[in-house]
Amino acid sequence: MIGWVKYLVYIMSFFIPPVGVITFWIFSGRDEESRDVAKWSFLAAFIGLVVCAIIILTFGATHRAFWPGMDRW
């Protein structure tokens, strides 16, 4: 795989986690270089999901802490 394409796949996997999972399924059965791309894209997808969850939990907690009446909307 071309060097810049790998990084593009990693970035897309981070911001769009299903892309990372699909890339893992497709490339995990190929040669060693493709397995590395599959492994790192799956890891990027997982990290992207964790970061998204942290942001949502932080925003939700902040939202309810600073504006108590807003959770009724």
C-alpha cells in the first residue's frame, strides 16, 4: 500500500470508526503489510470511539452541572 494511503485510512478510521472495522475485516486476511494496516486502522477506530464517548460524557456532565434546568428539555 502507498504510504500516504495508509495514513488516509488511519485518519478516516479515527473519524469514522465503521471504516476502521471494515478495513480490518478486508485487510486482515492478506499479506503482512496489509495486516499491519488492518491492525492499526482497527486501533484508530477504537481510539476514535473512546474519544467520542469521553467528549459526549464530558459535555453531558457539564451541561447538567452548569444548567440544571436544561435537562428537562
